[in-house]
Amino acid sequence: MEMTREGKYIIAINGGRESIYGIRLAAEFLSRGSYVHLIVKENVDSSPTDDTITGQAAMLKDRYGERFVLEDNHDTECNLYKGAVSFDAMIAVPASIEGIIDISEHKTDTLILKAADNAIKQNRKLILVANVERFNARNLEIMQSLAKSGVEMIPAAPPFFHIKSTLEDMIDYTVSNVLNLLNIDNTVNPRW
């Protein structure tokens, strides 16, 4: 059964060009009345548009106020770092292979890694939108191990079996896959 509901979500942007997925997903959650904590990995401030992630985050903050929080990835005093914030799901979009490896090794030296570790420990939904271009045996073993612990993974790649007319359509396809995994009504790109 699909649901449309408010929720609390952590979105981690852990990559460069695909960061637009995280911003688009945050906007979708916020438009539904949800709360979003956005964590951006350092040195990630580029997107396929003219706006930077920081600029796009500022626009979300202006529009949605207290329901949107841009977190510092190195803030060890943050309640997310301490696991004190209850949340429905964490989505790393995109998730680099380095980030996926760090999550599998339970590293906790950044807020993104600590929040992911807390999600696994608390049996909360953790979705990794992987921007892995090539897979080797080690990468696949790591991803399989995470999948066995309940982590869900989808690729950060639009399909070519759908005819999409714009970049926005392709971004929406990936965002809709995340919404489907969360069992949230999807008007972005409905299931058929």
C-alpha cells in the first residue's frame, strides 16, 4: 500500500555532477510537508545547472524555513551525529564507491558516515544511489554485504529504455525510484 505522508529524512550528497538528484529529492520531500536534513560532503559544490548546491540549499531554506536544515559534515556536536534525531530514512544521493566502502567499514569520522552507521544500527531505511561507473569483484562484495544488512541500492543512472525529453525528466526518474523504495505516492514519475 502506498502512502503520502510527512516524514523526516536525511539526504547526503556525496558526489559531484549527480548532486542535482539530492537537491531534487529534498525539494520533493519538502513540498510534501516533510523535514529534511541535508549533508553535503566537502568539495562538492557543482551541479549540471548554473546554481551551486549552496545556492540551491539557500533557496530551499528560504522557502521551507525550519523544515530544511543544511548540516555541516564535520559537526561532531550535531544531534544527527549522536543519533539523537529520529528519522524515517537516509538517502545518500549520489553515493560514491568510496562512500559506500566507508559505510560498509562502519567509519564514523564525518556526519554522513555517522548518520549512515546510525541508520544501519537502528534498522532504519538507508538507500544508497550509487554513482559507480565500473564494478569490480570487491565493490560487488561490499555492496552485497550492505544489502544483506538491509541497505537498499539503486544506480544513479537514468534508463535508456524510456524516451525522456529533458534532463529534468531523467533526474525525476531516479528521484521517483527513491520514492518508490520508500513506498511514497509518486506523482513525479508514477509506477505503471
